[in-house]
Amino acid sequence: MHVVHESSSRIERSDGVIRLRRPGTAAFVGVLALGMMALGVAAMVSPPGENSLVDRLISASLCVALAWVIWRTGGYPRLEITPSHLIVRNPVFTHEIPWRAIDDVEAVDGLTIVMPDYYYVRALAFGGSIFLDIFGDRTLRRAQRLIAAARDRPLAGPDMPPPEPRRLLHVQWWLLPVVLILVVVVAWGTWKLDTPALWRPR
């Protein structure tokens, strides 16, 4: 995979797919998520309430769940530009939009993909920002140029996608239960180590 790093944008090219997101936002959200994970570890080692297994589980599980939500809403969203269609990955839904189904692309208070019958999709990876409105958003302008270039590229062949866009539910729900199970195991282990008197034979 060929990766191109720039000061204000990040583009990943893999198998003809261009993935685009704001690296600053992803980095900031990643730090917040790691901070919540650190709080979760601290809650397992030294719970805020009584030294009980329930306190450890509740505190750690809450921190881990919040870390997952923070990353999913702020770090996961992105655009994927393919030869045949545009993929808008938002926190919950993923939109697959063929190029010939796009009427316009608006860059007012973020990025909005406009389709026929007044149907539109907002790319949450490029949500509005007062800071970026003042100092400029090179990543957003780059996304506009890439989308415009892809729309102008002719499509042909039997594999050309249908003109109707698709909305898919694409959430990795399995990841959160797996992490929570690990939290339960670690919390139980730390609680057992901190309460040796409960395990001494009488």
C-alpha cells in the first residue's frame, strides 16, 4: 500500500481506492480515546469506590465504551474514492454512491453530496469547524478536487454499478463486546490479586 502524508491531509492509496480524512481530527480523537482507555485501566487497578468487583467492572466498562464511541464518531469517518463510486463512511451508516448519481458537491459547513430528488448525504469526516473556516481547510478542498476529477472520468464495461446509491449499516459491533469481555477478565484478575484474604484457606 502506498501512503502519502502531508501537513494538512492524509491520502491512502490501496488497489485504486483513495481514502481521505482529516489527520488532525483523527489524532485528537485518538488521544481522547486513549485517555479514556487509560482511565479504564486505572479503574480496574484502583476503583474509585469500594474495592469490589462490581465497582471495577462498572468503571472500566464505562470508560472503554466511551473510548469506542469517541473513536467511532470522530476517528472512523472517512471518504473512499474508487474508480466507480464514492463511499462515505459515517459513524453508523456507510453510503455507496455511483459517480453518475451525484448531481453536486457542496462545501458549505462541511461536505455534502447532493443527488437527484433532493437526496443528500453529509460526510461527517468533514464536518464544519470554526477554526478551519478561519484558517482554511486544505483537506476539504482536496476532497472536492478528487471527487470532481473522478466524476469527469468516463465509466464503461459490464461491471458499471447501478445508478442508485446504497446505504449500508456498517458498524463493527463485535469489537465492543470482545473488548468488554477482556475488561471483565482483567478486572476480575486485579480484584482477585487485591483481595488475597478471600482466597486463603480457613
